Amino acid sequence: MYIFISVLILAVSVLLGLIVLVQNPKGGGLAANLTGAGSQFMGVRQTADFLEKASWSLAIVLLILSLTVTMVIPRDYVVVGAQQSEIMDKVDGMNNTAPIDFQAPPPQEEVQEE
């Protein structure tokens, strides 16, 4: 489920990016390229409205999917590889108690040869 929603987020993000790039903030973009004598009344305005509605809709879908994916993230995901299992075996086999005496050993006397 997590991977499926992640793929949906990726697809929605790409579509949203494409729709935003098609739009022009000053009324140009795809709507400006479709201007013609007969289509100016119906076609251009409807194209701009469609792009605006599509961008808002995709932004809302992206928000909902992002919130949904946080609820379905696998929490008990553990990867056990060869190195990790060796380390865990060593950690489990160790004595986890700290030594009581932290003092350095007494200095050894030097033996003088005659």
C-alpha cells in the first residue's frame, strides 16, 4: 500500500509540474497558443479555466496523498543483512555490565640488573 501511494504521489507531482509549466501567469501559455478568430470566445477561456482547476485539484490530491502515506508507513520495517546480523550477534553475546574498577594498574617496579 505504501509503495502504491508513493507511486501515485510521484505521478501527481509530475502532472502538477507539467500543468504549472503549461500555464503562463500573464494569460499566455497554452491558452495564448490556441487563440483564433472563432475560438477566442469559447476555447481559450475554457482552457485557462481547465488548467487552473486541474492545478488546484492536483494540489489537493497531492496534499491528501501525502497525509495518507504518513498513516500507512510501515513502522516495523527491519532489514537484516549479513553485516547487521553479525553485529547483532556480537552485541547480544557481550556482557553489557560496566567494570567496577576504573583505576589504572599500579606501575611495575623496574628490575635493575647487576
